[in-house]
Amino acid sequence: MLSICIPVFNWDVRELVHSVHQQCTKAEIPFEILVVDDCSTKTEIRDLNESIPLENYRFIGLGQNVGNAEARNILARSAQNNWLLFLDSDMMPAHDNFIDLYLKEIQADDFDIMSGGIVYEENVANEYKLKWIHGKKTEEQIENKDPYLEIRGNNFLVRKEIFLQNPFGGLPESYGYVDTHFGLKLKMSKARVKIIQNPCIHLGLETNEQFVKKYRFSVRNAFWLHHHHPEMADNLRLIQTYKKIKSLGLVKPIGFIFSFTENLMLKNLHSKNPSLFVFQLYKLGYISTLKSE
């Protein structure tokens, strides 16, 4: 019935695996927990994950790093059941009826893919503050009227056949707008989507510096979509704003200003009190420096 699919890279998943295993066992359903290790460099963590002593647990260790998107595709192809519950390795169910809520939705049989959402801890250290405030603003709160844009790749339930028809991947960078791209492919294929409140807690936050660096990949993915799949990119707020400034002839001036102000903005974003407004300006400035292929 249910395959719980967890892509892993350098993260100890023992607590997550035991949590969902306990809930599935209590629900008395056919299930498996499948972990794909994407060639972790921390061998001690890899060994701990591989040796989890539970029934219905399978571990697949990859010999080379393929990236999170392809690791998900390997999980889907390897899964034995018709429903796939994807959880990122740094997730933890927020409630002890997490699996039960998904099972009730499966019985209703009125969707092809369902996203349960994520929440963040109440407080974090200052060095993780930017990812934390950004996540609470953009991921905890459901703002879009389009449910396909609310699909969160770190906690979603999907029919296996639907996932295999719409696999992850297809973007030049491995990070950024991957979930959005996946959701828009599902929209184009007319898959039925449903958003519910069944969250996981996001534990694995990047430092402020790491998050800004990774988000540059996101901006490059958005820029690539703008040039290669404009029908998808037009759903992105960053691209909507970029098109407005482009129509006003402001792309080059903003890119020029960004080259002189980037370090000043980074000083704020790397600080203990980063500003989301400054982060928005940073993204807009960075995309204005990019050149089409």
C-alpha cells in the first residue's frame, strides 16, 4: 500500500525512520521504508543508516552522487507499493497521527498528489535566521491560490504511476524551484492535487551564508525557465518582477547597482538580523546580472 521514500545525503535518519515505522506498524498496513543514500561523504552516518534493524526497511547506497532529484526518481522506481510518501531526510512528523491522516485521505481517493506542508521550530540560532524567517514566510504560510505551486517536495504523497509519468529533474541547477517545476509539470498533465495540513518539522537549516549561496542556484533556475519554458516561469514572482523591470529598461541599471551594493547586502544577509526585504533586492539584483545562453 505505502512506500515511504527518503533521499539521504550526510544525515542521520534513524529518528525519522523509527517514527514513521512506529506509526505505520500501529496503523496495521502493508508498508516499506526505502532510503536511498546519494553517496554520502560521511561514512559513519551512512553506516548508521544502513544498519537500522527494522522490518520493512530497505537501504540503497549509490556509488556516485546523482543529486536529490534523481535520488527521488530512483526511490520511485524501486518502490514496491502504489502510494509513495516522500520525506526529506531532515524532516520529522509534527504529530503522532501523521501517517493516519494520509491514510484517511487515500481512502477518500480524490487526488493524485497531496502535500502536507512543513513547519519550523519556534526559535533558531542567529546563524540560521535567514533560512528560518524565509521558510516561515514562504513555506509555512499558504499564499498561492494555485495548489500546484504549494506542493512541497519535502513532504508529499503521490500515486506511483503519476510520479513516474512526471519525474523530478529537468533544470540546470540541482537546487531551486525544483518543487515548483515538478508542480507545474503535474498541472500540465492535469493530475489532481490536494493540499492539507499534515506538516513535518524542518530540522536541517543552512547557515545564512550557505542559504544565500544556494539561493543563487534558484535564481539561475528561474532565469533558465524564463528563457526555455516561459509558460512555467510566468508563475514565478521573481520572473514577474523581472519582466516588469525589463519592460521599463531597468535590468542593466539594476545589475550595475548590484555590482556595487552586493557586499553591503551580504553583510546584512549574513548577520544575526537579516532582512527579507534586502533578500528580495538581492535576488532581483542578481538576476539582473545574468545573461541568456
